[in-house]
Amino acid sequence: MPNNLSLFSGAGGFDIGLERAGFTTTQYVEADETCRDTLRINLHNPLLFNDVKTYKGQKGTFDLVSGGPPCQSFSTAGKREALDDPRGNLIFDFIRIISETMPRFFVMENVRGLESANLPGKSRGSILQDEVYPRFTALGYELATGLVSSLDYGIAQDRKRFLIIGSRDHEFGSWPDHMPILHLLPPTHGAETINPYKVLCEVLTDLPTEKTECMSYSEARAKIYSEVPPGENWRYFRDSPKYTSEYVQEVLGGAYNSTGGRVGYWRRLSWDKWSPTLTTSPVQKATGLCHPDEIRPLSVREYARIQGFPDNWKFMGTTAAKYRQIGNAVPIVLGKVIGKQLLTYME
């Protein structure tokens, strides 16, 4: 069975998917102690390393190296300090470990903001084009790159992520050019396929409701959510004659004068629709994810089910830490799709 080195392992989501495809993860590298506790309680004596900066790879040890370097410095939702942020520089530790291990394949996952991130202090100049791609191709890797949505692969979540998949032996057939990622990973769900997109009622309705672990709303916030119908957001107040513009301004607060759609404000999910991207907290003002029926955020277990984690997968730490681990994970099905495609080349 081909083996995998997991970098920035988190709660193990990517690795579960790769395992379901046919890979065995033999080593994990994860800095967060709570995530390591999660891996320990779910896996049988995992070989764990806690610092990617001191990890030294050995050539010929792995068939695949996978992972998603911390993405906050590239996210369009943050300050986008990119390589000026120490977390952004961890992408080069990923590349270093590829150079040390030279696996047949690698997979690097990140936020969509990486695609448009500029070099520090420059209005022009792409981190990908000028810094990342040349380092991979200098090692001899053929690349498949681009943006994917988990919705296209049978996950009830429109989670867009940027992927770089490398082939040491040029097995994609596009060298020296980059293969578009959708050529390598054609969608399995959606308008161009025979499978419709999955919606929340398909993945959440059979979960037990007793002892639901979730964050809670303040009394004032709960009152506002109680007025929002399923599938609606703050625009419901704006468009309904029941509410004054003064009330809408009160509901939105400082965001009232902001630009953009602000669709995450006061959003209640709907059973017959999929979820937007699960963030690391379901109670943030701009990215709220209220349950379709109840006046509460999505629970920890509902978060995990949408991401595809097995129901018996245990998450360690505080409730907030559990949301963070799940929100940072690669959806399990996406990991499986990637793993299956790579195995077709290996076979």
C-alpha cells in the first residue's frame, strides 16, 4: 500500500480521505498540541512530529507528501500579509521537505487567496508565479494547479480551495506546462454530471440531537436569529416592510456602511441548500451559520459531518478548539478523490 507523509496534519481530515483512497499515512507533522491529542486518541500509536521547521525528510521514504500550510496570511478575509507573516513562510518548509523526500507525488492545499497573493511590498508580482512554482519545477516536478470547490465532489459545502499537485515523473502529460486542476480532478457532482449537488438534509438529518455540543448565542443575538427564516440573511430585514431602515442599521451595526454583499451576516442555513465554507468559528458576525430550525449555531458534530469526518472521530480540547480543528480541515471526500486519482497513475 502506498504511503503518505502528512504535513500540517490538523485533526487528520486529509489523511482520512487519502486512507479511504488506499494510502497509509505513516508520519504526521503538527504543531498544535490539541490537534496532536486528537490524532493520538483516534489513531493507533501515530508517529508524530511537532515542528515542521525542524523536521528532516529522507529521500525515497514516501510515495506521497500532503498538507496545507497555514493559510491565514493568504486569506482574503484577513490582512493578507503573506510572506511578511511567519505563517506564510511555512510554505517554503513544505517545499524544502519535498526537496528532501522527493516523493512520486505531492499535494499542497490552501485558501483561494493564495492564487492572487502578491509579493511583499509589491503591487505586482505573484507569490505563486515568482516564488512557489519555480521552486517546484526546479526540483523537476510537473504541476497541476487551480481552484476547486468541495461542492463539486459530493460535499454539502461550497468550500473553495487552491490545490497544487506535483508529479515527480511527469505522469500528467503536460510538462513543462501546468495542467489545469479540473483536468486532473473532474467534478463528480453538479450541472456537468449526472449527480446533483448535495444539500444539508442529506448529511445532517440522521444525527442524534441529545447532548448537542455547540457554542451559544447571546440573548440579543438569539432574538434576531429567531426572526430570520431558513435560507435568509440580513437582507430579509432590508427587504421586508415589517422592518425600518433604522432597525436594519441596528442589526448590521458597523457593517451597515460596508460594501459587498455581506451575505454572512445573520445567515440562517436551509435544509434544501448546501453550507457555505465552514469557518473556524460559527458565531462570528460576518460568517454566522445558524441551524436551519433551531436558534443555535451548527454543532460540533454537524460541523464534522459536513466535512465528512466519521461519527466516531473524537476531537480533543475545548468546544472552540474543536470547531477550529474541523473548520481548518480538508473535507474527507476531497482527500479521497485526490488519492484515487493519484492511485490511477501509480497503478
